[in-house]
Amino acid sequence: MRIMMKRVSIFLEILFFLLLGSSIILAFEELTLEESITIALEKSLSIYAAQEEIKAKEFEELSTKADFLPKLSASYTYTRLDNDTINDAKYTTYPYPSFSPREVSPLDTNTYQFNITATQPLFTGWRLTIARDLAALGIDTAKIQKETAIQDLVLNVKEAYFGILKAEKLAKVAEQSVELLEAQLKVSQAFYDEGIIAKNELLQTEVQMAQARQNFIKAKNGVEIGKSLFNKLLRRELNQGVKIKDILDYYPIRFLLDQCMEKAGQNRPEIKEVSLNVMSAEKAIDLSKSSYYPSVTLIGNYQRETDDILLDSSPGEDSDNWTIMLKGEWTFWEWRKKRHGVAAARANLAKANYILKEIKDNIQLEVKEAYLSLREAEKNIQVAKKAVVQAEENFRMNEERYKQQVATSTDVLDALTLLTQARTNYFNGLSEHNTAWARLERAMGIGYNAESK
């Protein structure tokens, strides 16, 4: 029995470590940019909210369509009269001599009445049709707002993705700087022990070493912050491990500025949304004008009135009544209220058109800024790449000269500073180039597409 329990215990321990290992592997599974965007879109609360907004607008459209159908209403009324009213109403004697007493139908103390009414609008000045069209435009607007939310989220994921890659590259540069300084410090310490260099040269290297370690710590914190932001966008635990595919690369621009602006005019959801607002403002004018017309309604009513709570009637008593009524109603004077309402709707239409023009101007400026930023990053990459090669050679030469004591430690430290800065500039430029591409794609209203690069 003990042997069996021991085997079960060993099996459970092995199973635990296997599950733990698999969870660690899954936690650090390498993600591509496309996979990251897919996860973010699947879990985004803003996308969920946009989807619920679409559902709400769809139900609002169904509500407006229901106004075309007949409405049914029912009522049940109980009425009780006081005894004095009943006694006074049984016989009425007129005080004039020329009139004789006349018997009046007695009133019941308790009266129960049931009504059911059907109302069918026949003509409302096209108000119901316009309201339905406005509700349909509301659905289209909600769908475009969802598209805007998707494009914003995609841009945020791209920026966070490239931000992590940039932070990792800069952390690597800072680590390399520490390693080079450690090697330099060993040489300086050996020279100082031999009495070849002065104490201040050794101290200078140690101070530079301390600064490099601080920069390395700061760079590592930058990586962690970037990963936390990335996890937040993907709705994961902030401290969950992140491993992403390195796609920092250079993509030459194949579009002209005019082409980018043309694509933005065709694809930007903001332009589509404001255009729908213009259409809604036009419909609102027609809706205001509908009050100029009369309304025609068909009304049918059935009524049953008895002195019984269950609406039973006495033999021979006709307690049922029904009516059919065609009602026309026209409010033809309200002290220019209708006219002012139409004028307000026209002003809102003019406002929507102005907003549309302003949105288009702002988008053109946004596209141009993104395009020029991409061009700037493109040029910086070429310059920074050449500077890295030159800085590496400069550091190598000064390091060799220092070992031969034809250069000072200051020369080596300056060369290392230039090398670190050159590498930093290169990776900054590479990251800015990829981020600029993402912003230009967002400015043009297109999603992630490798063919666009």
C-alpha cells in the first residue's frame, strides 16, 4: 500500500511539473504582430462596446418600424357613484308648471367598463418613414464607429509592439556598453596596478561604468513597462511574460503623397461617419417639414359596460358597443413654431457640412505629417547605419591605441559614448520608421497589410 501511494505521489509530482512547464512555454510563446492584433481585437472592451452600440441601433430601427403597424390598447374601468346621486337621478321634477314629471333611467351604483382600441396611422406627413431612415443611418454610423475603434486599437497594438522591440534593442545596447566598459575597466585596473596610468583615469572609467549600469537598469525597466502596456492592450495579466517576433526592418516608401491622401479620402471611417451625419441632418429637415401636413388615423373601438365585475349582462340587455372612426388632425398655426424648427434643422445641416470639410482638412494634414515623418525616419536610418559602422571602427582603433598607451582612457570612453549613441540612434530610427508606417496606414484608413509597404 505504501509503495502504491508513493508511486501515485511521484506521478502527481511529474504531472504538476509537466503542467507547470507547459504553462511557462505558453506564457512565453512567441507572438507575431498579426497574432497580437487578432488577440487584441478578440478581447477588446471598446470593440465589445461598439458591437453593443450596433445592437442598440438595430433595436431602435425595429422600434421605428413597429410604428407603421396598428397599435392595440385595452382598459378596464370601475366606477362607483354615491347614493345621493342615484336617488336624485331616479325621478326629476321640473319646477315649471308647463312641464310634468319625467322618469329618468336609474344609475347603477357600480359600473364596470372594458375597452379595446386599435389605432392605425394612415398618413403622418412621411414622419414615420423618415424616422425609420434615420434609425437605419444610426446603424450605419455605429458600424463605422466600430471600424474606427478597430483601426485605433490596431495602431495602439502596433505602437506597443514596436515599442517593445525598440526597448529590447536599447536594453541590448546598454548591456553591450556595460560589457565593453567592464573589459575597459579590467585593462585600466591592470595599467593602474602597474603604475602606467594615474588614479584619475581609473576613476573616470569607474564613474562611466556606474553610469552605464544605471542606463542598463533604466533600459530594462523600459522593456517591462512596454510589455505591461502590450499585455494591457491584449487583455492579459500585466506581469505575464511577453515574447514577440523581431520584425524591425526597413521598408521603402512606394506611395506618393497624393496617393496617400487619395486613399485617406476613400477609406477613413471618420469621413464616412461625418458624411452620414450630413445625411441625417438632411433627413432631420424633412422630419421637421412633416409637421406641415395633416395626420390621418383609423381608430376602431369595442366597449362592454355592465354592473357586474365579470362583465356579465342581464338577459335582453345589450352591453356591447363598437365604433370605427377616421380621424384627421391638422395643426395649421403655432406662431411659426414649425418654420423655426425647419430653420434650426437647416442650420444643423450647414454645421454638419462645415464639420465634414474640417475633418477632411485635418485628415489631409495628418496624412502629410505621417508621410513626412516616414520620410524623415527613412533618411535617419541610412545616416545612423553608416554612423554605427564608423563608431565601431573608431572605438576599435581607440581601444587598440589605449592598449599601446598612445591614447588615453578619455579617448576610449568618448569613443564608446559615440558608439552607444550611434547604436541608439540607429534603433530609434528603425523603430520610428516602423511606427511611422503604422501611423501612415492609420492615416490612410487601412489596416495591417504587408503589401502596403
